[in-house]
Amino acid sequence: MSRRRYYLEDRALDEAIARFEAAIERAGGIHPLDSETIPLAEARGRITAVPVWAARSAPHYHAAAMDGIAVRAAATTGATESSPLTLALGSQAVWVDTGDPMPPDTDAVVMAEHVQTLDDATVAITAAVAPWQHVRPLGEDIVATELVIPEGVPLRPVDLGAIAAAGHATVTVRRRPRVAIIPTGTELVTPEAVAAREAAGQPMRAGEIIEFNSLILAGMVEEWGGQATRLPPVPDRQDLLRAAITSAMADHDVIVINAGSSAGAEDYTATVLADLGEVAVHGVAIRPGHPVILGVAGGKPALGLPGYPVSAALTADLFLRPLLYRLQGLTPPPRPQVTAAISRKLLSPLGEDEFVRVTLGRVDGRLIAAPLMRGAGVVMSLVRADGVARIPRFSEGLHAGSEVMVELLRDPAEIESTIIAIGSHDLALDLLANHLRRAGAGRRLSSANVGSLGGLMALQRRDAHLAGVHLLDEETGEYNISYVRRLLPDEEIVLVHLAYRDQGFLVAPGNPLGLSSLRDLVRPGVRFVNRQRGSGTRILLDYHLRQEGIDPGAIAGYQREEFTHMAVAAAVQSGAANVGLGIGAAARALGLTFIPLFSECYELAIPRRHWESELLAPLRRMLFDPTYRSAVEALGGYNVARMGEEVRVS
Amino acid sequence: MSRRRYYLEDRALDEAIARFEAAIERAGGIHPLDSETIPLAEARGRITAVPVWAARSAPHYHAAAMDGIAVRAAATTGATESSPLTLALGSQAVWVDTGDPMPPDTDAVVMAEHVQTLDDATVAITAAVAPWQHVRPLGEDIVATELVIPEGVPLRPVDLGAIAAAGHATVTVRRRPRVAIIPTGTELVTPEAVAAREAAGQPMRAGEIIEFNSLILAGMVEEWGGQATRLPPVPDRQDLLRAAITSAMADHDVIVINAGSSAGAEDYTATVLADLGEVAVHGVAIRPGHPVILGVAGGKPALGLPGYPVSAALTADLFLRPLLYRLQGLTPPPRPQVTAAISRKLLSPLGEDEFVRVTLGRVDGRLIAAPLMRGAGVVMSLVRADGVARIPRFSEGLHAGSEVMVELLRDPAEIESTIIAIGSHDLALDLLANHLRRAGAGRRLSSANVGSLGGLMALQRRDAHLAGVHLLDEETGEYNISYVRRLLPDEEIVLVHLAYRDQGFLVAPGNPLGLSSLRDLVRPGVRFVNRQRGSGTRILLDYHLRQEGIDPGAIAGYQREEFTHMAVAAAVQSGAANVGLGIGAAARALGLTFIPLFSECYELAIPRRHWESELLAPLRRMLFDPTYRSAVEALGGYNVARMGEEVRVS
């Protein structure tokens, strides 16, 4: 028997939303939440539940609008610099400060600049005033009973001031919708539990997963105006899940279960929700996020979100966000959108709406959208994303360079100030990103790791501002120059030295197999992990293999390719391989032993128009910043003596 | 002797900022705030103080990425739908759920869909898999030691998830800058004190002012990432102000004093700041906000902001906002800007940067910026403002229709969905604005009160979508039609009936002077308050005065013009006048007696292309909404029987 127990539907997105709304309607519909009256000082960002009408006028009396003397305007006629008029203090003129009530029978103020004190009882004025001049009449700002703030408005600081000015110390606002977030899964452990156990010397076990989706979902709920309760993880038992949902129903407006929404043996969410209410949708034709459940439980909207973090966040955005705004009587604010050119071909299955996370940056005037890893388990793809491109279900994908609409997740100004690095990965680039951020120079370094050759091709396509490269020319023994000349013959490229860095074997701690040269790779029992074709490390390896006459086919694992130094180190750490070629920093980072073999030259290839641009100016300066240089040296295996030196290639 | 004691400077804005920064530098400069380590669940919106490096990989083991059986890929070669391969459970195949660790010696997962259970010990597979297929290798998402979040980043929900996934339960963030807000002024009373006193039957006295600026300033400080302390108002005494500042210096990073920054007799802020530190600037050539003080006290930046709410908010935005971002190591995010056509001529003094609050809306494709009241005391001008236009100090102003850059205070989408009403004011329009907001229809009604004729001229200029009008044709006795035909001969205009409403005398409670007809206005001792020329009420008055042969010159107060019904009512309530002509609702609102004299027809004049537009659709529907109609009737003096009826004029 197969262990699949449910058939997941493939509802189109709009149909799924309609079915969800209909189920909510059947269960009694969405009622506006009750309201609460709170002090103004706590009301920023809250939504008015009723209109605020002015209880008093502001000012509530005729007030002097200048420092000077209050007068009857008629008594000032004819006063000028050359023929001042004399007024008796007390009867004809009264000193007032700004904000003072106008004395009876006065209707204007002569500014202090136009008043000369003659003696204790007399002043002279050098200017006439019109009736009501320099007076703030009663109600100039607010007239009692007028509308100050309509209902359904998110309160800004200035609104709070106006409400106070209109005579209120409190304001009646809508209650925030309460959302219960129930993580499910026997394998889940909370970050706090992990920290406590590790402090006690007990490491996490394989199969255990840190429960972090509820942090993401709770934060999103709060951004959308709700109040989230993060409940403790519920093990995969139907009775426990049912009890958790039932208890949460009592004092929440919306129930979110994460996950157990798929069709595996331990996915109970649909069963329990069907029992407590109704499952309106189980399975939506979207990617990621397919196995989502939409329904009601105990009359409350209930959502079963998939377990992968990207799927959970995306489905919350699609189904929970509009619901929370509706509960507050609001429509969700539309996100800004931009049109961008997609940097590479994207295939997408017919019949599914696909949501692709992309980074964005402007290169040569074109806004470039570079797709991030599509795995729904890669939370870093959400962290790095600047926007989300939607590929509709009637499309099979996008050609490289074609235009795509991208919904922005980041401020457009930040995107305009992004430096795009595509090429070989290096920890010194991570550090550069951090130091640029720290310097507050208003630049963000976004880096994609596709190897050195991939970086130069990105420069060819004008998809990046710079490429990190360490490509050995097997004939000249020189680094980078010949590659740049061949691949970018029409571009004026500057090669900027970043560092010399050691490349060598990454091996288990203590080097148990005693590996010390390339020849050791063909020893029986040695499993190698390689870098991808086109990467500088791979070219370095192949060059030296040829020099030493070693047949790559004789190296076990030569076909297994990883895309970063760190992934190679991780493969060695996990025991999946015994040895890889990489940089010393990666070995040190994961506690591996490093056997240096070669020193190589890591440079940044930068078209001159970018290198001299305003955008890159903070990066230029940073290469000479002693703080940054020592941070790179502290990684180990780096020599920064020539950092920032330029070689003009063409 | 004059009571002016200080000479206010006229520093140019950029010079003022430079002097302020230099003074802060002399006092020791801005040091990054210390950091604090807090639980992830409390860290949304906080700024990372140090980079977050991954403490563990995610996943931290090779994990199944599908439900199915874990296998060695090599053992599946050749399996297809038509020639399945048989595998022994336990030795060759192990059932796994998504997320399970891969059993030893397996390197791929065959999806459950491609597995048939033959018996307890054997399965058949109908598809081959490649090495590492359907496996999430160790570190696929995050590799231990890699950079997860740089420092200086405001944490979003997804960042919190990634930090947890990377093995942390806490995060180190920058402390929020602490800002003390010290209101000064003997005349100030807190909203809470007013509420308490009124509950005890003690009304506010003339000369007292509700202290609400600190609510605005505190809200702004919080929006900018700071933590505000609102201190109790300090009376105008130098020793008390000095004590308040000294005490606040001890545990705050920035001191804000509001106000006492001008040059009046009781303006001690500059004296005290000079004594406790340095006054770098006293007076900036900006409008509003001229008398601002920038300096340091006890080594901390100290700002004396002017007392008028608009000045206080504007100067906080200019001088405090960049400071708070700097204290957090950030640059203030630029506000979005738009280019708009200014709706009327604006004069602006040479030598001052002027900041004009405007409302914005799109009419016939043009974005129109309509200036709001310029008085710095009018907090409602900030509430209503959609943006701020800056008129540089080298300009003498703007011609009507000329282009101006506007910094947005509101979401652009909200501006695009704004219906602009310019014309005669009516409480039924306030209610319409509120009901549109409440209906959640995504429309905002922005209304400017310039009288009926002003409204028709706004339609002429294409500055508005509709105009509220009640213009009596003195020859035909009909309302509105002839005016519209004359003023808008080339436009197809629809007159939409809103309500019949009573116009009559607004008099003191009980009508002490016994006024009952227009002829009573010329009685000795009767002081009238008029509406502005062009307003429907004024035309109605003048028509009936002529009909009855009454000389306007014989009416005391005929020259005193107010711009709204409510302002007329307020003048009567305050005793500044005995009687005005207006609508019943205004009388009732301020507790006046209403003597109905005439019934008039209040209509909305709307170009047909707007009336039938998508933008106005929710407004069209609202006119037939029973809730809205009864709300208007409840105002009193309204007849809504014909609401929504259309008259085609041309």
C-alpha cells in the first residue's frame, strides 16, 4: 500500500480564494472586530473604529498670534513709521504674548517690532493693523463638532495631536485581530530549547528541525496589524493537534496551523479541520506553497500552511494578509511593482502560478531581476530577495532578458543603491557587504555565486557591476587577464586586486587519511568533492591535474559538484566526502583541517564606467579601509598587501 | 523698552545643519549607541548591532526533500513505468518523510508516487533517480559561519526566521536612541488633565492650551526608531526649565524642548541651553519653523522647537529625524517625491525656504497639488496634507499651474484613489468622506472649502472631480443650473442632488435679541457675521436683501467674512457677533439657536466623465446607501428624499 492518504487538489489561485471566502461566509462571515478605547499615547498605528468628531474648538478663544499689543484695529488707522500713533496702555493697548487670549474689545495685534514704549503708561505704534490681523480666531484650526479623523484610518503621530487638540484624551480603535500560530511536527524544537540544550552540551540530533516558521508568521501578522500568539510545537498526533486547535479557537480570531498540510502519513491538519469545521481548499496550483489548506474551524477562519519556510511565508501573504486586513475593515495596501529584465531563462510548469524570488539592481540603466534558488526550504532566498516575480499559470516560463513584473519587498531607493556582484564567492565579499552596510554609506552589496566564468558572462550580459574572479591562465600562469580579454573584448575592464588567498585541501580534523598532494586523490577509499565547471577553483584543479598527469576519471567524486567553498567544506564535515579543494577560511569556519597547496589571486573584474561611478565610490574607499583589511586578514589564509591595486586590462 | 530680548538669526537651512553638526562634534560627536541582546520574538524592526554569522548549518544533516524511499541512486538505474525495478526494504530502500535524515549509504529519494508496495519486504520503483535527487544536502539553506544578516539592518520577519534557522535564539541589536520631550509653557495643560477637569465640571479657561505637540513629537521619534519620554509640561520659569533639562540629560541621548524658542519675554530655552552647553543656531530662514534652536546640553544634542504644532513637526523632521537615524548608524530613508501642478498662485518670501502643505489628487491625468492653510498653528493642515512642497529661498513663489516637487506623506496608491471636492462646505460632505472610508471601498474624499463659485472655477481649471454648490439664480429662482451653464459652457456637467437644507439665523441660545427676519439685521446693537463673497449663502443673503430692499451698508458686520458655516457659528458662540446666516446643523453643533428662513438646494456639480468614472463609483453607490442617508438626516435640517437624482445641465 502507498503511504499517501490524501489527494491534493490543484485549485487555481483565484478559485481557492473564492472557495475560502465562501466557507467563511457559510460559517457566519467576517464581522468587524469589537473596538477598544485607549490613551492617545498608545494609539500610533491603530485603526479608528468610529469617526473622531471635535469635542472642542482650537483655539477655543480668540488668541494673539504675535507678541505685541492687542488693540482695536480702528484705533490704529494712519500709524506709520514717520507718523507714529500714541496709545494708552490699559485702555487702548494691552501687551500680549503669542497664545494669550485677546482682551475684551480688542480685535487685532500690533507686532512688538512696531511698538515703542514711551513710558509706563504709553506706547507709540509705527504701523496700522486691519481687523483680526495677527489674531487666531476661535476655531481657526478646529471647529467643535467637525470631522477630525474618519473611521478606519491608521493613526499617524500628527493625527494623535489633532485628536488631543480637538479635546480628547483617548481614542476608540479597532481591536487587533488575534491570530494563533500552531507549529506541528514531532521533529520541531524551539530555538530556545536548542540553545538551552547546547549550553548543556547536548547537540541537535539529525532529523530535528529548529521551529522558526512561527517567528516569521508572527512577525508578518504584526506587520499586518494583528496580534500573534506563538503556541508551542505540537507533536504529530491527531488528538494533540485537535486539542491545540480547539483551545486556540476560544480566544483567537484566526487559526494558523503549520504544517501537516501535505499528504504524508503524519499530516493530520486536514482531517482535524474537517472535523472541527470545513476544509474548503486542500491544494492550490501555486509554486511554492501547493499543499495549503483553507477552511474554518469553530466558525473562525483556519489555514493550514505548508512546512517549508518559503511556502509558509508565501501562502501567508496570499491568504492570511487579505484576511487580516478585512478583519480590520481595511484593504491591503498594494505593494509597489517594477518592470525588470530577467537575468536568465526560467522554465515554469503550465497550470501553476509560480512566485520566483529575485534580487534586483540597476546596471547600465536596466533594472535586472536575478532569480534566487527556487527551493522552498531555502529561507535565505527570502532574506536576500528584493522582490517576487509572478509567472502566471498560462506561461511556460521566461526567456533570458524578457521583461517581468516584480512586486517589491524592499524600498526602491535601496534597490537603486545596490551593487551587484556576480561571480566567484569569497568570504571577503561577505565582509565587504557587511562593512559597506556598517559604514552607513548607503550601498548594499548583493552577491550571487556562479563561479568566475559565470561572473564574466554576467558582465557580458550587463547583469552585474562587478565579478569576483580567480581564473588561472594555463599558458601564461597569469590570473584573470587573458580570460577578461577573451570574454569581454569590447569592454574597458579594470581588474582590482582583492587578496591573495591560499587554496588547498579541506579534510577532516587532523587529516586522518594523511592527504598532502593531488596524487593522493586517486588513492582507493578517498572520496573527493569538486567545484562546479567554470569556477576558478575547478580550473586550478584541472590545470594542476594536467600538469601532474593525473586522470580526473580516476578520482572518486570528481563528478560531484558544489557551488561554494562552504558547500565543499560542509560535504567534508558531513563525511559525504573525505576531501575537497577550497580556501583556508572555509576549512577554519567548519573546524576542518586545511592543507595549503597553491596561492591564487582573487580579483574583482569591473567595467571602468562602473568602477568610476558614484555607485561604487564607497566600495572603492572601503578597499583602503584598515578595519576592513584587518577583518579579511583575520579570516586566515589571506594576504591583503595589494588590496585595491588596479590593473587595466583593455 | 521693547520686550524683545533676543535677536533671532536667519541662518540658511544647510548652514544651520552644518553648525548643529559642528556643535555636536565639538561636544564629543555622535557615538554609535551601545547594543543589547534580545529574544528574536521581540526583535522585529530593531537594527542589528553586529553581523549575524550562522552558528549552524540548515539543514544540519542531509534530509529527504520528498516523502518516498531513500535509496542509492546507482541502484535505480533503468527503472521506468514499463520496467519497474524491485528493491528490498531495509537493505536497499527505506521509507522516509520529508525532513527525515537520509539513512546511511543512501543518496537520493524516489518519490512515493513512483513506489509500489509489493509486500512487507519489497517495493517496486517506476523511475530512476540521480545522485542527490530529492535530497536537501547539509547546508543547502545556510552554511555554518556564513553571513546571515549584516549589521545595521532593520530586522524583518523573515530575517528573524533565518537567524533562528542559523542557530540563534537571540540577536544583538542597537539600543534605541532615547529622546526626552520637554513641553514648556505656563499655559499648557495635558489632554488627561483637561478630561479630568471637565469630568469635574471645570471647563478650560481662555489662555489655556492643550499640550498635544509632545504626542506628535513622541510618535515621530518612535517612527524614526527612537524611544520617547514625554515629560510633564514645565511652567515658564528659567529655574524649572533648567532643572527639567538637567534631569533629562542624565538618561537620554537627545533633548527636545518645545517651545520657548522664540524671542518673547518668557522664552528661556536659548538662555538655559547656552548655560548648559552651546546654542549653535537660533533662528533658521525657513517657514514655518523660523525660531528653532539647535545646540548641545551636557554633551547631548539639544533642540528647542517652536511652539506652533506645524512648526514643531516640520523642524523635528528637518533636524531631529536625520539625527536619530545617525545615532542608529543609518541614513534616513528618502521620501518618495512626485511632480504636481500647483492649483493656485503662491507667494513666498525671498530668503526663506518655505514648506507648503498640499493635498494631492489626480484629475484628468494631471496630479494637482492644492495648498492648505499656511498658518503654523493649524494642525489640521498637517492631518489633511498628502505632501509637502518646498519653495526654495531663491524663489518668490509659484504661478498657478506651475510644476512643483512634492515630498509625499501618504502612500501614492492612496493619492491615486482620492476624490477631490472643491466648493461649498457641508457637514454632509464630512459624513460622505467618513462613510466612504468606512465602506472600505478604497476611496478617500478630500474636500477644500472655497465656496460654491470657487468650486465651479476649480472645475474650470480641472483641479477637482466635483464641486458642492448651492447657487441661487436671482432671475429664475432655480439653483445652480444657470451658473454651471455660464461658467462651464464646454463641459458636460451632471448636477447630483445631495439634499435640501435649511438656511437661517444662527443666534445665541434662546435668541435673546429676538431676531426673526432679515430686517432685524439693521437694528442697532445687532452685530452680523457674513460669509465670503461667492459662497452660496452670501448670494442667498444678497438676493433676499435686494428683494426686501435692505442696504447691506446698514448691517453692522456685513464686511466680516468667514469661510465656513462652522466659523460663522463659532463667531456667534464666542459673542464676536450676534447673528449669522448658515445651516441648522452648524447651529445645533455649537449649541446655538437656529431660526430657519429659507430652504435651499445643495448639489454636487460633476463633469460627466468623472461622474461615470471608476474612481467615483463608490461615491455614486453611497448616495443610495440608507446608512449614509439616515446619518445626514440625523444632522437635522436636511431633507434627503431626492439624494442621488441627476440633472443633466449641458
